[in-house]
Amino acid sequence: MMKRRKQEEDLSIIRISLGAFLDSYNKNIPAAFPRASISILKKFQSVYPALFKHGDMWSLAVHRKKVIDWLSSYRA
């Protein structure tokens, strides 16, 4: 159990591509929450450039909660 939790923690801090973040985000978000898309995530990235100090790389640990909060008030 501890090994699995450690692996999940390690995966959450790894920098990943926008596509990988999108896949993981939508796969693991509760059904009642809004889904993300490439265009929505690019908009988020343009609104919060300070969160992307490593270029176009995403992190579940850094970005997931912020995207959830932002999407709840986002209007296309």
C-alpha cells in the first residue's frame, strides 16, 4: 500500500505534456465536474502564465486543483 501511494505521489509531480495532463485529468475527475479540452487548457495556460515556469509542461500536483477551481467559473 505504501509503495503504491509513493508511486502515485511521484507521478503527480512529474512534468507531463498537455495531452497527457488532459487524459489524466478527464479520466480521474468525478462525473459531476466539468471536463477539460485542449482549447480550455490552453486558455487556462494563457490566463495563468506564472504557473508554467517550465514551458508547456504540466504537473498534476501543481495544475489539477487550479484547473478544477478555474473550470467551475469558466465560461467559453
